[in-house]
Amino acid sequence: MRAMVYEGPGQRRLAEVPDPQITDDADVIVRVDATTICGTDLHILAGDVPAVRPGRVLGHEAVGTVEDLGSAVHTMSPGDRVLVPCISVCGACRYCREGHAGQCMGGGGWVLGHTIDGTQAEFVRVPFADTSTYRLPDGVSDEDALMLADVLPTGYEVGVLKAGVGPGDVVAVVGTGPVGLAAIAGARLFSPGHIIAIDHADLRLDAAKQFGADVVVNNAVSDPLSIVRELTDRLGADVAIEAVGQPDTFELAVNLGRPGARIANIGVHGKPAALHLEDQWIRDITVTTGLVDTFSTPTLLRLVASGQLDAAKFVTHRFGFGDFEEAYEVFSRAADTGAIKVVLNT
Ligand SMILES: NC(=O)c1ccc[n+]([C@@H]2O[C@H](COP(=O)([O-])OP(=O)(O)OC[C@H]3O[C@@H](n4cnc5c(N)ncnc54)[C@H](O)[C@@H]3O)[C@@H](O)[C@H]2O)c1
Ligand SMILES: [Zn+2]
Ligand SMILES: [Zn+2]
């Protein structure tokens, strides 16, 4: 089969690799119908995630069709259309039982496209199929469902829920790539007072407006700190969400918060980022961070199916599987191309 293979920092290749095989009774093999590229894949290619070894098939998001299943899989049959989320759930360990499958100790967690071969391929082996995948209702399209594999739960769980966004809150979102946009869409569900979106790419800020930001700030030309202070009687934001993964944007997110603010880091960081306790210790802030668990997927699936969340808005570009190189080019030059999520159909 064809697959997008990581070959070391800065190097990737659409290569011919062996088809995946069932190696455990709880596995399924899914024929990938639609997959996409994540900001985290760009971090991997930048060398920020050294656990990904050369030769690994990239990708941790897919919608596909069950092709083959292990003898212990009970809840699906060949031909079923399923969502393959970024997190695999062993279902038995302490973390999985507590809804924190991102930290799974039983062989799950973020494994796809990380420590086992991923979804940017014509076929993928998905471990713990019964507890990890979701059968999709007819009313939800492949593209809509694909947004539930990572970006929507990540923005919602690691951003909105961890920060405890509530009615009337002033929410600053630093970085309006797909994950930041998902945080904006998720925050909207809680009737915030104002959402302030900050990015240095104007095309991404245009998207932020469409996703529900009230104010957008290009921090390459304007000072977001003074704009947030102006909007909040000099106090600062109730909530700041970091969705970039750079030291300066993390520091910015912390500085944007008022005393007592909740700061939620979503970004994957490859370099040390400073938390200036010498300034912050007295300000009663709460800083959270984490890997998505995908416990919210059933809720988000219902919100998408009922039209409360518009997942289709994320998809800006579509490619055939043979055009994977071009899809990476377009996604990694999002500031020029306006790409949010690029969808690849096999
Ligand atoms: N914690 C998790 O579980 C989890 C899951 C998925 C993704 N992520 C991470 O979330 C982050 C966002 O993901 P994405 O797919 O939206 O990535 P992305 O690269 O598409 O988006 C990042 C955005 O940040 C903006 N940006 C970059 N530098 C900036 C700066 N100095 N000031 C302002 N804006 C800046 C870019 O213009 C872009 O719009 C990444 O770090 C990704 O690895 C984390
Ligand atoms: Zn991801
Ligand atoms: Zn587990």
C-alpha cells in the first residue's frame, strides 16, 4: 500500500510499504477513506517529537471502512464506517477507566503515527478496536467525522474544558490554526463574553472570525496585551488558551490572563517555555496542559450530527491520495494558502 512515511527531521515520503496485519485479537484493519494532516505532524517533521522514529507511517486521524477484524472484536463488522481517533483506548487501565485515555498504560494513548504506524496510509491497524473506534451514523459525512478525530476534541477538552470556560468569560485564544479554531467553536457553546483571537497570519484570523471570534489581533502588527486590557478594564482575560506550541506564545498566553485567570496550554512544545513564577506566583493563576483524551467524542459527535457544531467549516482543501506531498506543502504554508484542514481521500 502507499503511505506517508517519516524519514527523519525535515524528511517525509509517499512510499510503498507492506499492508498492516492483525497482530492482536482486539485489532481491526481499517481501509482509510479520508485522512488529514495535523499541526503535530509538522512538529514531528521539525524534530520536536523524537519518539517518532524514521520509517514510521505518519497520521493519527482517519475515517474509514472496517476491512478485517480480530477474533476479540465484538462491536463491528466488515464494511462498517468508523472514526479512527488520535487516541487509542485499552479500556482496562486506570487512566482509561477514569476517562484519561491519553495517558493509557495498557498500550493505547497517542500511539497512531507516533509509536505505531498511523493513518496517512491506504490501510491502518487500529488496536483496541471496540473501545477506540466509533461507528458513524449515516447523517454525519466522512469529512465532518474526520474533524472529530483530533482537532475538535483537542480544542474542547485541552482548551475549553480544562480552562473551565463559562458564561460571560473573556477568552483569548493564541494561535488560530485548526486546534485554536476548534477551541473558539467549543468556547462558543458556553456563551462567553468576548473571544479574542490572536495569530500572526491574517488568513487564519479571517477564519477565526468565521468560527466566532469577536475581536482578532495580528500580533505581528498590534500588541495583543494592550488590546485585551482595553477590553477588560485593564484587568486581562478570564481565560487564555495557547494553541501554537512556541515559547513566546506560551508566555503571551500567561501574560494575557487577569489575576485568577485559567491558562490552558494545548500546544506541543519542542523547546523549553518559561513560566515566570517570579511575576506570576502572586497572581492566583491556574495553568493547565495535557494531551487530548477524546472522552468528549460522543458529545461532539452528537453536536455535529444535530448541527450545533459546524465541522464542515474546517475543510479548506481536498486532495487525492497521490497528491500527499502537495497537501503537506499547502498545509505547512497555511499563512499563504489559507489552509485549515486538508482532507485526503484514498
Ligand atoms: N495537546 C494536544 O493533545 C494536542 C493535540 C493536537 C494538536 N496539538 C498542538 O496544538 C497546536 C496547534 O495545532 P494546529 O493543528 O492548529 O497547528 P497549526 O500549525 O496549523 O496552527 C498554529 C497557528 O499558530 C500561529 N502562530 C505560529 N507562531 C505564532 C506566533 N508567534 N504568534 C501568533 N501566532 C502564531 C500560526 O499562524 C497558525 O495559525 C500545535 O502545537 C499542535 O501540535 C496538541
Ligand atoms: Zn493531532
Ligand atoms: Zn488504557
